[in-house]
Amino acid sequence: MAKPKIQRSEREWREMLTDQEYAVGFQEGTERAFTPGNYESEKRKGVYHCKGCETPLWSSEHKFDSGTGWPSYWQPIGEGVVATKTDFKMIYPRTECHCANCGMHMGHVFKDGPPPTGQRWCINGIVLDFRPEGE
């Protein structure tokens, strides 16, 4: 994964994020599935931005109901906005994704999503800021 463009100290991140946002975003944690307010069931049109740097990362146009309890997308909003690396924390390697701009951990990408990409970008809603279309 390339070095993020926005860099802050741990102290700076901790001052701007809640403890849980920091744990998920910079200690590569995972929020519980079906956590209230995590955007899993959000149906409005709009854009999901990185909570760490406000970069637009995901569009409601690419969102689908995966049934997993986390917001899922079949692709990021554009090229180069999300960076990936291999995560070996489980029994098998997974592809972890981060905001390419600030490095905040978003979640993981799997190869069991819908057409046209076949990908399921499974994202922690706690690290997102949803902005409804027209607001």
C-alpha cells in the first residue's frame, strides 16, 4: 500500500475521532455486524466519504444488500481512492482496504459480490460519513 497523502500523528487522530472510530480506522478493527447507524440499511442516494479526510469513496449507485451486516459496494466511487493490502490476521489471507488519501482502514474486499465486478467491498460504517444527494 502506498504512503497516504494526509498524515497525522496518533494524538491528532485520537483528538478528532472517537475511541471506536480510531480502533477501526487505525488499529484495523471491525465494528460488529448490524451495528445501528453503520449505513448497512441506508437506502437514500448519496456519497459515502472517509471520516478521516472527507474523501468521497463509495456511491449509493454501487451499494448492494449483501446480508452481512456491513455496508457493501461492488466498486469504489473512482480509480485510486481506495488502496489495498493483504491481511494475514485470519486463517487465510484477505484483501484489506484503506482510504488512499489518509490511510484509514475501511474493511475488506471479497470475490463474492454481484455483477459487473463480482466484488464485495465490505466496509465498516463507523469510518464513513454519508452525505445524501441534494443536501
